[in-house]
Amino acid sequence: MSMNVLMSVRKDIPMRLWHQKLIPLLPRQQLLGQHRECCAMRGKFWGRKHSVVDYVWGYPKENLLQYHRLVMDEMHKRGYKVGPKWLVSYKHVIGMVYKEHNADYLIECIDNLESKGVSL
């Protein structure tokens, strides 16, 4: 299994595109970090090749918008504010946004969180 790691704006800090089912369970730090990463990917990093997130670029940009909307919806539920720049209309997410976010990837993400001392 690959470690789907996304390089953050700070090049020295690897970040993940967490499995979609984990979004409501992510601790504050990981949830807000995921928002920042989605913003970077939607902005100047759109389409930038990186072997561990190249699968994202194989989908329409709408998929990243849908994934990011899941993150922002969870932020809203927790009382965090999101800049209006990122709020766009989107189709309601039904099912998984990325087929790569399968059962094996879910386990991999959970293991990654546990290695950081996060228990779900």
C-alpha cells in the first residue's frame, strides 16, 4: 500500500489526504490541517505532480471540491469559520469521492493516526 502523503505548504511537513470516512473523527489539528491542504491543492498547487497524490489529478476538479466540502462541513459543525472564497456550490457527495479511499486505505490512515498518538 502506498502512503498517500500530501506535501504541505511547508515542504518539510508531509500531510495526508485522509480517508473520507475519517473526516468526522479527525482531531482539530488534523481537520484544520486537511482544510489548509485542500486550499493549497485547489489554489496554486492544482495539478502539481507528486507521486503520492497523483491519483487526485486523475479526477475532475469537482471531486476535490466535493472532498474539501466534506472537510468544511465538518468544520462548520464544530463551530469553525471558513472563508467565503472556498465555499462554492457542489453536487451532494454520494459514496466515496476517490476510489483509492478503500478499506485498506482506511486501515492505513487509522494506523497513521495511532502512530501520532491519536486514538479514534
